[in-house]
Amino acid sequence: MDHCYREVLACGNQLAMDEELPCCPEAEAALRALMRGNAQYLEHSRNPAELTDQLRLSTAHEGQRPYAVVVCCADSRVPPEHIFSAGIGDLFVIRNAGNVMTPSALASVEYAAVHLHVPLILVMGHRGCGAVMAALQKHREPGALGALIAQVSLGIGHVSNPRQAERNNLFHSLDALGESEVLRDLADRGRLAFAGAIYDVRSGAVELLRNDE
Ligand SMILES: [Zn+2]
């Protein structure tokens, strides 16, 4: 799985060079579709995706076939369907504050990978994430929020730089995906790959990250 993980992360830098990714062609195509969608979003500042009655009816009858899973923050400034110019049935989206790989988030990813055969899991953090800042500033939160922020704290480690903390939190969630036997098995058979990205809430741009940066 590690191989696919690195290959697809590397793919982010290969997109402009139009090179092919030998490891997981379906995941590569999905990643390219996401990045094309983001380029459209940046160009037009609107979502040109199909949201018609006809598509709603056909997906209701035939079921869903999303091409990517996006795990991202619940922050209202991070709307994945708009960011990637995606329509009904395109993305299987899992969100919570800080894009933490909670048991329910992981279970949802497994569902999409096993039952919907989605080839790509993109975990996307974002600039100015409140959950990451709360963890950095060691806020003590009551209730379930405290437990979630504790998970983010675990992910960011001992860094103090917000950008590094966002990256660490993102890779912590990606690493948690790799601990799922179900997902590892699919990745080992070349049917699933993983990628990480950071979304800039100012510019609207999605930056794919490499594991070796
Ligand atoms: Zn956030």
C-alpha cells in the first residue's frame, strides 16, 4: 500500500507534465478529475457540475458511483462539491471538525471503498483550521469536542507552526487509513490509492501534498 500511497502523492506533481501513473490508473484518473474541477472552480467561481432532475432520477434508480472519497473539515468555507466542481453522485464526502479519522469516518471510507469501489481517497486539510488552532493553543474543550481536539493534538505533535501542524494533522489521518486491513488489502491489489491535500480558504486552490516534503 505504501507504494500506491507514495505514487499517488507523487502524481500531484506529475499532473502538469501529463505523465501516467502506473500503480493505480483509476485513482490517477480520479485525482486528475478532482484537480480539473478545482481549476474550473478557480476560473469561474461557481460550480458548473450537473445538478439536473434527470441526473437525480437516474442516480436514484441506478445507485451511486462516486469517483472519489473526500475526507475534509466541516468548516463551512470548505465545501468539497464546489471546490471540485462536482455534481450529484460524484463525491463520497466525509466531514468533521479537523478531518479526523474517527472510527465512524474510517467505517465510512471502508464502505465507499468496498461497496462502491471508489478508487481514490483524498484527505484534505485546510488553511486556518479552527480545530488545528484549538489543538495548537491547547484549548480545553468540554464534552465530545474535547475528545476530537485531543485527536488533533495527537496528530500535530509538538510543532508550533500552524502550517506544519495542518500538514501533520493531515498525514496523521492518512496514516490512520493505512491501519485499516480492509483498505490495505484493496491498495495492495492496486484497486485503491490515497492522497493528501491542503485547501487554501483565501485563494480556493487545492495543493496536493507529497509524502517526502
Ligand atoms: Zn477546519
